[in-house]
Amino acid sequence: MSFKLYNYVLSGNCYKVRLFAGVLGINYDSIAVDFHPGQEHKSDDLMQLNPAGTLPIMIADDLVLTETSAMLIWMASKFDSDNTWWPATDAAKTAAIVQWLGFSSDLTSTIGEARLHTMLNRDVKIEKALADGIVALRRIEAQLTEQGLRGGAWLVGESPTIADIACFPYVALAPDAGLEHDDYPAIRNWLYAIRSLSGFVTMPGIHEVHELRNEGD
Amino acid sequence: MAGLERAKEDWYPIAIAGSTVDGEQLDTSLLGINITLHGDKDREISVTADGNNLPVQTRYDHVWTTFSENPRPLFDIPEADEAGRVLVPCGVVRVKCSPLRAVENFLDIAHFPFVHTDVLGAEPHTEVEPYDVKIDETIDEVIATKVKFFQPQAAKSAGDGIVTDYVYRVAAPMVSILYKTCPPKPGSQDVITLFVQPLDEETCNVWPWMALYDYENSMADMISFQQMIFVQDRSILENQLPRKLPLDPKMEIPTRADMTSIAYRRWLKRGGAIYGALTEAV
């Protein structure tokens, strides 16, 4: 196995790793963590592994990774032989990608938090989370619109990168928090493009592109 | 409000037993009324509405309350007390839909291949074979039997695809219980329930609970499996319009596969359990 993932099925952050593994076509060991209702990620065993008490946690070779950006870079560097998902030698692209990796944590702290509230009843400042979530969606919409004017469909450059993988889950899951995609045409096209990627995997709330289902059967 | 008095006669789940700590207060809502649970791990839990104590009981790993001093008895699940079963409270999932729609969706098998693709159903195995449904007047429940469906992964404990046998019980307007083939213990049935807490007519908290024979999978695996299934339904439920469940036959056209749903709607209407329902076409 390539790596071990401490995983929660409803977590958008865990899904980043599951999705990227699917797209890269790599197998891994998944260990289910009872995040809700059991709060197992705050248990002694897992806190010892990850003092931040967050999920996912990845055991990759001798590394214990707890930041999804680090996981995505590690996976791309190790398994993407074409170096397109993380074009390490391209200074402008990697810098732009890291910008979006940073931005993806804003999505977690806004839309992700709002979703925990509306779906799992977590105590969250919901009005602020939703308002900031809308600001984040508008920023992605603006970037994708500009990229579209240049003929591109992705956040950075001409092909999908780990920036798209990192930002996709909580944008796609926004309706779980009551933020619909209707006002964001560029986002809708982008979501469709990602759902059409070879090796795409679903999660609850993120569906398959049905027409493509039996292709290649 | 239509159906509110009838709805006040039932018991509803509001928390997992033992999940609150001493002195903790949990504000929630039931039938549109604000209530507070006063947590106490060791002694009695109390629930109040507007300062008045409500009846409380703990059963099936959940804390239940009612607005009635003379409530309908809480339904019986005899399997809950069978030795050897693993009891799995799965936490709460909030859904913006009528509590009745949450129950009705749980009774439907035709959506399995499309919503729970490659788990509870798969194309091309989409046909629902005829099955039996009755409204049992003596115990006042809806019961569907002889339901059979091909499932690629019927439970966390199932390996390859199997034809799964189902029995459905609607034991109260907002409680649905299903019995299904138990892969590791032939002859026995897994029990999977949805206990629904109506926050108001168009929003509910759903508390899935299971009583399984499964000694291989971890608790986290079993909970994850059930949450995955239920949250796949959630996005569908939140997009159903109207949000309330229509009881007027003019509103929606059922097919043969919807017999359980038809019986459920008829039973609700007959019993006046119309909180969360639309009774006339709009």
C-alpha cells in the first residue's frame, strides 16, 4: 500500500485525499475514524499522532502528515510521473498553486464550518460562516471566469492541478450548508469538469456525472 | 396548526443517551417549540419547555421526550434486547425537509441504484419486484414484507453482491424500522432505524440507530457506513419540493414500487398525523 489514511467519510478534507488517490489511480489503507458522534479524532491515540486533533492524518512512508496541502504535494510528487498536478519546476505555477492551497483552508473555515452546523448540529457562528463562505465562492467564481476568458477550465494554468483538488470539496459541498451553486456559472462548469475526470470518486453530497458512468465498460 | 396536537402525543429523540455532561444545557427544538435538555451523566436527565418539565425516557441509546402527559407508548423493538447484537447510535444529521419526507425516503427502495450507487443498488438491477404492504390496525403500524433487492454491498459486513430481503415497519409517524438480511449471521436480521426529531414542519434532526450482528467491523466503520448512506439521501431530500409531504393523491403520481409510501401517506392521513404534511393539493 502506498499510504495509510485516518479517514472520516463525511469530511471534505479527507475527501481531498480520497479524490486525488482516485484520480492518480493509487490504492491506500483507510482507517475509519468516528468523528461524529464519537469525537474519536480527539481521543488520546489520535491526539498523540496529531496534536492538532484534526483529520485526515496520513502515514506516508516515514512521514506523519496532518495538513492536506502537504499530503497532496507528497502524492503528486510521488505518483504523478508527468508532473502536471504539481509542476515542481515551474516557479510561477507552483507559487500560484500554493496561493490556492492556502485559500482552500479559508473554504474549510467558512463553508466547511457552516456545513458542520447545518448538517451535524455543531455549535458554529453560522451567520458569519455563511457570509464569509459567499465571499470565498465569489473569489473562486472570479478566478474561474478569468481563466475561462483565457480559454482555461482550471484554477491555475491549462490543466488540472492540486489547487483544483484542494478547493473542490468544500465548493462542491456548499449546498450542504445551504449555499446553492445557482449564482455561480463558472463554478458549475468547473465542478462538472472535475466530476468528469478519469478516476473521479464520489462522496455523500457529491455525485457522479451520470452520463459518463458506463463509459469504457 | 394542523396535526400539532396529534404530534404532541408521540415520543421523539433529542439526544444520544450519555452524550451530555453534568450541568450541560442543550437547546433544541421540537415541533417548533424551544426545549432544553439539562444534561447529567449519572443522574436523571431532565427536559424543559418554557420552564416546565417534560416526560423523559432513555431507550434505544437515545433520550426521548414528549409534550403529552398521557403519550402514546414508545414503540417496541424486541431485537434491541437480544444478546449479541451490537447497538450503534449513529449521531445526528439535520435535514431541511419535512420529518415525514425523511421517513418516506427511508421506506423507498427504488432509489437505491441511483442514490446509493454500487452500495445499496446498481444498474442494471433497478427493478423492484412486487412485495406486500399492509396497514396493521391492531398495532397501528405500516408493514411491508417480502421486499427483495439486489445489492452490491448491503452492509459493511457484506462482501460481494447479494439479494437482500427487507421488512419495513413504520412504528410511529416519525419512526421507521427496517429488518434486512444479516450477511454474517444467516437466519437473523439486522435492524436499522431512523428516529426523526421534528424541529418544525420543514426541518428535522435524523438519528439513525442500528442493532447488528457484526463482530468484524469497528464501531467507526459501522457508523461511517450508515452516515455515508444517510448523507447521500440528504442532498436529495433537501431538493424535494414541496418541502412538506403531500397527502393529496392529486399532487404526485406513484408507481407500483411506491406501495409502501402510498400506505404510509394513507395511514398518516387516516390517523390525523399531518404535522409536516400538505393535506390539499396546492
